[in-house]
Amino acid sequence: MIVIVAAAQLDFSIVKDSLPDLARGAMWTYAITAMGIVGALFVGVVGAAMRTSNSRIARTLATAFAEFFRNTPPLVWIFFFFFALPNAHITLPAVAAGTIALAFYQGAIAIEILRAGIEAVPAGQREAASALGLSPFQQFVYVVAPQAFRISLPALGNNLIALLKNTSLISAIGIIEITGVANDIIAIKLSSAELFLTLGAFYLISVFILSALLRFAEARLSRYAV
Amino acid sequence: MSDFWPALRDVIVYGLPNTIIMSVAAMAIAVGGGFVLGVLRALRNKVLDALVIAYVEILRGIPVLILMFFVFFGLPQLGFNAVGNLQSAIIALGLWGAANGAEIVRGAIFSIDKGQTEAGLALGLNWLTVMTTIVLPQASRRMIPPFMSLFTAVVETSSLAALIPVRDVLESVRIKTESEPSLWMPLLIAVLFIYFFINYPISLASQRLEKRLA
């Protein structure tokens, strides 16, 4: 009963009127997600390589980076890159600050996921590659990394989905992506429930599409898996 | 820079209690709600399964920020009584936490050998007694590490409440920097360490415990 009364008060014409703005925001959300995924994977791969290397300094650095970022909120990092760095005379545009913050945070989680993947590859694989005369670098690139990536992909995928959802936090420092665009419309029209319901649906559908893509990638990668 | 220590004192005195209250209250909802939803899944009723799965997928598929905005700004517009900033943040964090808690409880219950339930039922115990005295006590131990990492996620996510705004540690920093922008860097570094010192011991303990239980 309450739900029916509540639903009767919704007026979605406000969403219809703002569709061009929301579509532009959605494009930015996808663009930031794509850039964030590239950044997070880069941080994750470099960090995991350091984390499993023979150098003690590299291991310590990568571990400290991963543990610190994983245990601190992404929103604080977004504020840090946007509001705090200007104190050190480094001024970044909102999109750059937000994307770097998310790439570092989600990348730190990716380091741990990829490290676990590398360690899950049986030692015999590396030994066999070594016996065939492959250099340590070749062993990693041709034998260990492809298998580690396949093992890591399900957990890595959840991390990338989290990144998509976390792009909404960038609205706190600018209005360019979809959540920020919606907040801007709400500030003018003073009507919010319809927009937040629309945003919820937008993110749900986007998460669904991204996870479908990830499942497709998983299936492709495990074609030749034993 | 001489303003730093008094400013940090205010962040800790006024901000930290709200961060802790939100995290603990939301976690209580997450554990309670998670148990109810997780046990409902164990009933293996198709209708209940569909309802719980829909709840879990929706709450985990939308950003917590959207949920928090909807609870705080959207619900009063739909005729619900307006609730305060802190309560709205706790409700949103709790609903989201309960969705994650449901998955933790379900996973732990289904990880217990089916023979345990069958043996209990064969002894003539009813389903609820089997669940509460045989399955859940064993499953609860396996839930501890994932619930600990959920708590660290709740602590981190409570920072979003600064945007509606609740005066948590992050919002306290923003208030302080309105008159003194040069405090952004030192205060945010301090806030990062506050979160780190709460979360790191818990996530470390969670990893250790997980290895021991495995």
C-alpha cells in the first residue's frame, strides 16, 4: 500500500527532460571506468611482479603500497588527489584526480589478487619451462603470467566491477559523470527520487553488462585450460 | 601549520565518534540481516530464494552512494518520514552490509557437510533445531574472517556519509579547511592513517584466522 502511494508521487518526466545530460554523464562514467581499469591493471601487474620478485626492497614497497591503499577509503584518496595535492603545488583536473585515486585503490586490491594467482601456478610449470631453456623473463611472460591471469580473473573481475560503482564517488569533486550530473539536476529541480531510481537502474545494467563481458573473457581464456 | 594540532584534535573529538558509531551500527544490521537472509536461503524455497537473490543482487549492484542519497534525499519526497543524516547513513550502510552478510552466511551454511543436517533430522530433531544447534554453531566459525573483512569495508564506506553530510572524520576535515585550505594535506594524511590503524589490524587478523581455519 505504502509502495503504491509512494510510486504515484513519482514523476519521471524530469528524467526524460534531462536525458541528453544524463547520457553525457553516462559516457563519462564509462570513459572513467575504462581509464580506471587500464590504470588499475597496470598498477596491479607492476605491483604483483614486485611483490613476487627476488628483491626485498621491491617486495616491501609493493606490500606497503597494497596494504595502505586497501585499508583506506577510496573517497579519501579522491579528496587527497584533488584537494590536498594543490598544497604541494600539484593541481590536477577533477577527472584526472578521481581516475588516479580509483586506479591506485583498485590497483592495490589487484596486486593481492594477481599475487595469489601467480603463487597458485604449480612450481612444476616454471621448472619445466626452465628445463626447456627459457630465461626467467620468458618463463614469467610465456608460462606463468597467462596461467596466473586466468586463475585471477574471477576475483579481478569483481574488483573491476567495484571500480565501475566507485566512479560515482568522483561526483564529490566535480559534476561530469552521471552521479554528478544527477546531483546538478536535483539542485535545480528539487526532485530527487526519480533520478536516484534511474541512476540505480543505470548502474545495475552497467554492472550486468560488465560482468557478462568478464564471463565471456573467462570462457575464452579457459578454452585450452587443462 | 601551527593550526594543525588543534584541527586534528577537533577531527578526532567530533569526527571519529560518528565514524565509529556508523560503522558499528551498520555492522550490527549487516550481521543480523545477513543471518536472517542467509538462513532463508538454507530453506531452499524457490520463492524465498528469488526474493533474497533479488535483494542481494540489487543492493550489491548499485553504488552505496546512490543508496545513501536515495534514503536521505529521495524517501522524504515519497512521503516517508524524514530521518536524520546519521540515521540515513546507518540505514544505507546497513542495508548494503546485510546483502554482503547474506552471502557470507549462505556460503558458510552450505559449506557444512550435508550429513550433519541429515543426521540431525534422522534423530527426530526439527529443521529449526538442527539449524540453530548443529549447523549454525559450526558455520559461525567460518563466517568470522569474511565478516571481519566486511567490517573493514563498512568502515571505509562510512566515509561516503561525509557527502550527505554526516560530521565524520572526512567531513570534519572539510569543515576545518574551509577557513584554512593549507590544512588539506596534513589533515587528510592524518585521516588516512586513522582509517589504516582501524582497518589494518582487523584485516591482518582476518587473514591469519582464515589460514588457521582452512
